[in-house]
Amino acid sequence: AAGRARTATASANANIALIKYWGKTDARLHLPTTSSLSLTLDETWTTTTVSFDGGDGVQDVVTINGLRAQGTAFERVHRFLSLVRERAGLGEAEAASVTSTSMVPLAAGLASSAAGFAALAGAASRAAGLDLDARGLSRLARRGSGSASRSVFGGLVRWNRGTDDETSYAEPVPCALDLAMVVVALDTGPKAVSSTEAMRRTMRTSPLYPAWVEASATELAEALAAAEAGDLERLGAVAEANALGMHATMVAARPPVLYWRPGTVAVLHEVATLRQAGLPVWATMDAGPNVKVLTDTAHAAEAAAALGGLFPEASVTVRRGGEGIRYEQPGS
Ligand code: PMV
């Protein structure tokens, strides 16, 4: 691994799906059962620097928020780096140092892996000398974490399910709304069941899963039409139905995957109450107990103030639409 250290730095934001990705038809390539739709958020970045500098002299070194990654976290990054090395024609001996800083709590169902693997894909591919276009980068990010394929782009993004590695990628889609999310974080500790395991269990054992997959295609079409037409009410309603339907499939798995906590249910009820009182708010949830509330920028502050008042123990933050992947120019 002698020679010039090849280095690159990239940043990516988290994204929250309005029409969810839940289940893989190919576990190695991360090909999803369904196409999905998400909003990339602002102020949720992960910034990652990759240097093919020989790592610690023996193997890759991965440092996340100042701590050296071990176990599964290390293995996932290491496997991803090996994929990049293989594509770039670098040997396994060309170990890398990866340093990542994330402002999103890790593995808490707050989309840390989406931002993390999108940033890693950007930094690692550039450091390895691969010159990927946005679609190629989305495909590569997908191999780290499915949802990362969407964080390559800003704003509203559709991930086309595709049928193979080449056809499964994300791309931006038109949106006439100024969307915002109020993130109600009830518990930012790591989740008890990983999304990988929860998806596998749901696909194998939940009798409700096929029905959710079938509904998903129609729901995606409806969500895309609503976003393009600027119909927040229709978009919110279909997003909420899709997310709660996804959780219904998990609850019906054996053994069940129940990410909901008492606070989760309380927030869901209050969102419905606020909506009845005239505020345009709809809930969505991922692989964790936290609730993200879809609204538009005109109503986000009011929604956040109401939810913050009702749930003083929660951390309530407003996020708007954010941008896709960015690179730091070397030497700047
Ligand atoms: O990218 P993964 O493997 O962490 O899966 C994420 C799945 C959900 O967040 C629950 C849904 C989604 O579409 O992001």
C-alpha cells in the first residue's frame, strides 16, 4: 500500500421515506421488493473522509464519531470498502482509513445508515479513483444500505425497485410542495432489532406482508401524483397509511417486531387530534419508536411547538427538504 494517499471527503443527509422500503428480493445486492419515495432532510449530515493510506498497516480502520468501530459496524464498512476496491482494481492490501462524523443518532430508526452509506459511497469511490455519475453512485450506495441509494439526491426522491443491480437506483422527482418534517425523537438509543433482521422476519412469517407489497405500488403512484399536484393532504394521508401498514406487517410477524413504545402511540393520537383541529400533519415511522410528522414549511413551526408542548420529554426538531451529496474540494 505504498505511494500517494488517495483521499476524498463527502457529506450526505438523512432521508425519511413517505412510501417505505421494507423487504429485499436479493439480500446481497439490496434489491427491494417495492419502489419507495423519500424526502431528503436538511441538517442531518454525515461527513466522511476515506483515505487509501494502508489503514493501520494491516487492515481498514473505521472511526465513527471519534470511536473506533468494531464488530458488525466495522464489518459492514469493511465489506463496502472491499466492493469499492474490487471495482477500482485495487487489491485488498490497499487498506483504508475512514473517519466519519454524524449529527444523527446511530441505529435509532433516524436514518443514520442512509446518510452514512451515501457519504461513504461518495468518499470511497472518489478516493479509489472511480468516476461515477449520480446514478452509479446511487447504485453503489444501495449496496451499503438500501435507503442510502436515496440520500445521493436532494428533495423528493424515488428509488426504482428495478430487477437487477443496474436497474435499481434512485432519482429525484418533481414536487410542488415545500415539505417539512417534525422529528419527534422519543428514544435515540440503538434499536433492539436491526432493520435487516426485521425485514427478513416479516417477509418470511408475516401473513400481512403480501398485501402491503401489493398496496404499495398504488400508494406510490398516488403519492407521486399528489406531490406533483401540490396536494399535501393526499400525500400525507397516503404516506401515513403506507407507514402504518408497514408496521402492521411487522407486528404480525413471528416473533413480532414491535418498535412502538407507549410514547409512540401517544404521539400518533396527538397528530390525529392536531389534524382534526385543522393543522396539516401526518405521521410516519421507521424501524424505531420515533415519529416523524410530515407537514409543509408554512406549518412546521406551529406543529413543532404543539408537539413539543405535549411531549416535553421528547426532542422535537423541524427539518426541511435538504440537498444531496456534496464533496469537499481537496486542499480547500
Ligand atoms: O436502509 P435500511 O436497510 O436501514 O432500511 C430502512 C428501512 C426503513 O427506514 C424502515 C424504510 C425506508 O424506506 O427508509
